[in-house]
Amino acid sequence: IPGAEEAAADEAAAPPAEAGDKEPGVPEADVYGIAKFDLRGICQDHTLTYLQLEANLLPATTIPSGGDLDWKSRPGRFMEAESTLTLTLETSAPLVPPPDVPRPYLRVVFTMQYGNHRLFREILQIVRGTNAAALQLEGSPKHILTTLATFKLSPEQIVDPMFKVLTGYHLIDGDMRQLAVEGTVDCMEAIVEIARRAVGRDGNKILLNTLLTYTTRVYATLGADLWPIKLSAPLTAIMADVKTQSGTRVRPECKEAVRRLTALSDSKWLREAEQGQMFPSDHMLVFVDKKFGAELTVTDLTGKKPRQRGMHRTASAEGSLYATTDATGNDDVGRQRDLHGGEEEGSHRVKLKDDLDDQNPEYLEQLSQRRRLRLRRDIASEEYEHIRELEETVGAEKRRQWQSWNVVRITHEEAAEIAAEDAAAAEEAAEKAAEKAAVEAAGRGGKPLHTKDFVWPLARTGDELKLHPMRPSDSRIYELQEPWVENELHPDPLKRPVDPAAGTNRPAFEVAAKCAPTFEPDPAFFASVHFVDDALAQEMKEVRVAEAAAWTNKVVVDDLRVKTLLPQREKPGQTDRYHSLLHTEPKKLGVTGKFVKGAETAAPVSMYLTEAPEMTPFTFRDTDTMTFTAGPNVDFKRFTHTVGKSDLHTLNRGTALQE
């Protein structure tokens, strides 16, 4: 708030007030917190009805020279704790009147059960009758319905407030109907009267506020009739489907329209729906119809059952498509009485039982009586009285606890009273603790569950808050201040000797320090204990040799190779199948000499028996006479050896191969 800092400075510089003399608006407490908010925004915007602000909580005191008291280390440290206070302000209407802009249009939303055909037909009759009169349509009811369903308003007619037509949409999902009707204020009088009469009956949800008007029509581009949209599934199921809310299968405009229609059906106030922008636009409804649209039926469009096969339509039934009720609101137009007093549109069938009686005047009277009793109550006064009771009971107890905790607030007059209350409370707490300890001791075999009472931790001081949570201890800081000694804690076998020549062959590592020249006369000052290059490789080799020798000294066997004997089996041969027949000595030789016993010709030696063998020098490789075991110049792989030339006959394979 402008000037708040200067006012606070003047207030701090003002002379201290007398004890008990409080300024207006200052709480009775001696130490408190204060937060300041700027509320000019809600007084300047004509559309703002909700405001939420957050401000830092600042410490304040009414004790003279209170800046040096102990209250700073008590709960008054709001700045260190980053304490804030949130203010939420909500009004039923803007505090600033809107600018003088013509707002001639009114909007009403009906959400009803699908079976509430009476209310639906009543709204439909008013919309179609008003639009037919404004467009000056003449002809049969069927012609008028067709014209209204296909008529498109021109841009001049849409923006003309003197054009008395009603537009909107009609959403159907099988479970409910949602009708949004908009038009000029004078044309909407009949719709408003229906809405006021039907609110709260048969599960109807109606959003109506005659003080909330609009500058333009939203659904005039959809036509001169309520644009019907039949959904393929209930609206709640479409909203809950994950495929609708994720992915790219549904357009963003269609997703937003489904969300707005769902929120509009659950809303309770028209102004809430307007502030939440729950009304879908005309092109959003087109996308919903394209994506989730289903086939419309006669019941969807007219609220009547379709004409059954074998039933003729009367003249009154033909006209009932347009005028479903007469001028007095009677719903008997286009119907005929049957023998039992029932009604059926254009039907000559006889009903076998009466219609279901859905009227319960006793229950409706009971609901009206409850509503009248509820309206007689002053809810605001009851809530204020309840708040005062809480302030006297719970609030007094909270203030007493605050005073007993914050010792600075204890005055001389309240000290004795607070001390007496504390003594009584302590005595009562001691009795309860003794009873609890006795119960616990009996249940745990004489052992108490808690040996000490719970004690609240002390508040940290400013010096403690400045310390880092990972700060090392004082002993660790002292230890880190000591100089570092290389290999101080290592055992001797792992420690490198200072002099490499003393007990080891490792050469010294000398390095030229890259720093300003010094006047150090001792060359060992620049020596290093680390090896590199060949010296490092030699060192690693010696370590490996030493490890191998140490492992070899631990070996107690003669041979380091582990020998295993695995079972072996003989390799199978082609003649193993005859092993069961040939495992014994033959009893008789089938061939004796060079002829088979009883044969006229000699025994065959080769499968080629048509001609005598032919000796040819043809070969596929050079003949080496020294490599054949059959004798010099004899190649037993390419020649046939016989006893006589007339004994064997074979094909001339050599000639064939040569060709």
C-alpha cells in the first residue's frame, strides 16, 4: 500500500502509549505479527470477483522500547522463518459496475434426464414457434421443421439484436439431455418461466441468471433450430476414456469441448460456468459431432416413441411433430384415448393395463415443507454465533497457551492467575501421567514404555543458524591443521625407504621443479619417491616376480598340472553292423583258389567287366617312381594288376577320362 512504510516509521517514532490504552485496530496482544495487502485491484476491475493475495508477516509490538526485549528470540521471528499470510476474497458479483455496453442476450442451460420428454417438448415447442414466427414461415408442420433444420442465419441477422430468434444446441448421450438456449431478453421470457418452474424437479439442473447477459450470440451459426448432437457413448464415459485425453486421435478443440460440456453439466451456478469459460464454441461442437456423433432417432428429436408398424397416423398426429402441446400447455394434442383411459399417439391399440403413476404429492409436499423451513433459517447468523462460541472456548484456550509460552506477554496482573492455572494443569498432567505409567507398567511387566517425558527442543540461536550443517567438528579442524606426513601410518614393508640405495635397487626419482629457482644446496630436496618410464616398469616387474616366487614357495606338489582320465570309447566303423556274425572263426571258405566253387568263370575283381584293362600313360599328375610302394614305375592307384590279360575285363576308363 503506498505510504505504508512512512506510516510504519511514524508509528515507531511516536511516543509510547500508556499501559492498557490501545489504538483502534491494534490487537490486545503485546507482541503480534502484521501483514498488509493491496485491495485496489478488486475495486478497479469490473469483471473480478475472486482475489487471492500473499504478504510477508512482519513482527510488531505495543510494548515501549520493545526492540530490545526477549520477544525477538520467541515466535516473533517471522522474517527469519519466511512466514506469509494469504488473503482470499470472493464476492458474488463484481464490486465495480460494468461499463455501459449493450448486453441484450440471455442464456439458459437445461440438464435433464433423457426420459423427461415433457420438459424437452415444451422447450422445443417454444423455440420452434418463436423462430417460425420470426422467419415468417408458412406451410405444413413438416415443411416448417425441414426449413428450420436447414436454415442458416446471415451475418447481419446474427448481430442484429432486433432479430427475435432463439438459437442453441441439444446434446444427447442416452442418459441425459443438455439444452442451451440463447436469445434476446424479451424472447427468452417463456424459456425463463419454464426454467423457474422446472428447477429442482425430476433431477433437473438449470443454470439461470437473469442479471448475467451477453453482448453476442454464440450458437447462431448452427442454424435456426436447436442443433442436435447424439453421442455414441455417455459423456462421462467419453471424458474418462484415456484415448480422448491423450494422443492425437482426438483434435484439441474436441478435447476442450468434451471437458467444457462435462464441467457445464456438473456446474451449479451460471456465473461460475461463465467465469470458468465452460460454454463450448460453435466450431467445438462441430468437431464433437464429427468425432463422437451417432445416429439420431425419432425419440431423440421429438421426445416421442416412433410409430409402430401396423398403426396409421391421424391428422392430429401429423401435426404433433411441430406442435406437441396446445396453447394452454396441455399435452393431449395428437393423442387418442383408448378404452382404458390411456393415451397413445395415433394408435388404435387397446392397452391391457393402466399407465404407471409417477406422481407422489405427499413426498413433494414434504420436500416443499423442508425447503420452507430451510429458507426461514438465518445461516449467516448461526455461523456468526458458532464462531463466537469457538472464540470463547477454543480461542480462549489457545490464547492462554500462548500467554503461558511467551513470557513477555505476562503482565503483573495476570501472573498470579496464570501461575494458578499452570499449577492446576501441572497437577492434572501429573495425575494422568501417573495413571498412564501404571497402566503401561502393568502391561509391560513393570517396565515403563518411556522413561522420560517428551521435551520440546530449544530454539536455535543466531550463531547456531549461521553454522553449516556439514561443518566438521573442532577436533577434526584441529587434526586437519596438522602437517601431512607421507606414509606415516603405513607398516614398514609398504613404506619406501628414504634412501633408495639402502636395502633396495629402486632408483631415486629426480624431477626438475617448474618453479622459481631456489637457493637450496641439498640436491635431495628436489628428489621424488615416485618412478616413471623404465624405472617404473622394472619396479612392476620385480613386484610380479616377487609375488610369483612367494606363490611358488607355497606349492607342496611335484607337478602343477592337473591330469584327469576320462572314459574313452572306440570309434564306430562300417563293419560294426556285422560284429555279431563275424566275431567267431568261419566254418567254411566260400572261395577256394582263384575260382568260386561251382562257377564257370573267374571271380570278379572289378565292377567294369566289359573289356580288358588297357595300359595308358595318361595321368593327372607327374609320376614319381620313387614314391610308390608297389615297386619302381608301378602306380597302384591308376593301374590294374592281374595274373593274366584274358582273366579280367574292364571298361576303358582311361580313354574316357582322356576324352
